[in-house]
Amino acid sequence: MPVIWVIGAAFGPSGLTTQTVIPRVFSLDNFKVLFNDENVPFALWYRNSLLICTSAAIMQVAIATFAAYAFSRFRFKGRRLSLVGLLVLQMFPQLLSLVAIYLLMYRVSLIFPAIGTGSALGLILVYLGGAMGYNTYLLKGFFDSIPREIDEAAKVDGATAGQTFRQIILPLAVPMLAVVMLLSFIGLLNDFLLASLFLQTKEEYTLAVGLQAFVSGQYEQQWGPFAAGALLTALPIIVLFQFLQRYIVEGLSAGSVKG
């Protein structure tokens, strides 16, 4: 029902101020506001979101993959303490760290403006640590389910740890990597809190921050353009899911067989 309501608000000329869920008259006026209004650089917000979210999601998956493999296959000093630390950090809400993160990045911006507050690169760097614990634990659990006999057989054949990871373990982990990639991209695309804190000008906004301006007015809320923007925001997620669907299904099937 909420999805139908959003679709109706996007194509209805009255937005949410309608007596029926499905509008009696369909209109594209709300979409025209997004692309024809000079005060609404929606295409620029879209580009910013795709650039920031794609870059951050890929790097999140890469860092979490290396960390998870190290925790799963190697025994080193501080391993258990590091795992506990990652788990404890996930217990605290993101809101508690906002002030500390902002002050840290503000100090960084005084020395390196390109990676501080008010920059997309600075926001990407903050995103890299946001889901580190969750993604690492998720991938570590998958790596733990892969028999160590595979590593031992590769070692007997003369493969190094890096070759074993790159040529054997990583191809087996593609389904789980697809799941983590999809979850990371969705979380980043929907993020408003950090993006609104770091992106300070209208030209730097992402979709979440830019669309919020339509419904944040004290006396006027434009729910029609907001709903239209929300529908267009969902398109990258749908495309990514369709692209990764085969790998996700393979991962679920493999998990059910192992279970």
C-alpha cells in the first residue's frame, strides 16, 4: 500500500492531497518540476548519488573482504580483541558519533580541504568506516563455512595465501559479495544524516538531501515532486538487483544446501 500511494502521489496532479490512492487523472507535472526547475538540480543530485554511493559501496566491500578473510583464515595477536571491538562498535547508534566525526573531518579540512567537510571525497571516507563491522562479520561467517581443506590442498600444489584467496576463495564468495554490495549500496543511497552534515551546497547534495527540501518547508510541502523523486531514486537499486540477481540466488541456494 505505501508503494502504491507513492506512485499515485508521483503521477497525481495533487500529490498526496487526493481522496483516492490511485489518481483519477495522471500527470507528469511532478517529474517536470524535477528536471525543468532551475532551483532544483535533480540531475546533478542523481549524478552525485551514483558517484558517491557506487564508489563507497565498492570500497566498503573490498575492505570488508580483505578484513574478513584475514580474521577467518589467520591467527594473529589482537585478533579476538579486534573482533570484539568491531562488534561493540555496532552496538552504538550512528547519531552518537556525529559530533566526533564532524569535528575530526573539520580539522582534516583545514589541512586537506579536498577530503574534509563539504567534499564528496570526505563523505566517502566516512562511509568506509560506517558498515565495516557489519560487512566484516557477514563475510567472515561465509569464509568460515568454506572448508580449510581447500586452502591446504592449494598450499600443497604450491599456491601462496594470496593466490589461494584470489583464484579459489574469492570466486566462491561472489554470491555473498553481491549481497553485501547490494545492501551497502541501498544503505548509502538512503543515507540522509551524514550526507546532510557534510554536503553544504545545493550543487553537492545527494538525492536524499535534495529531496528532503521538498517536504521540510514550514508552510508548504511539495509531496508530489518528492514522491516522483523517490520513484526515480529506486531505479538504480532495481537495476543493481537485476544485475546481481543471479549471484544472490546462487548464494541463497548454496546456503540452503549447506544448511
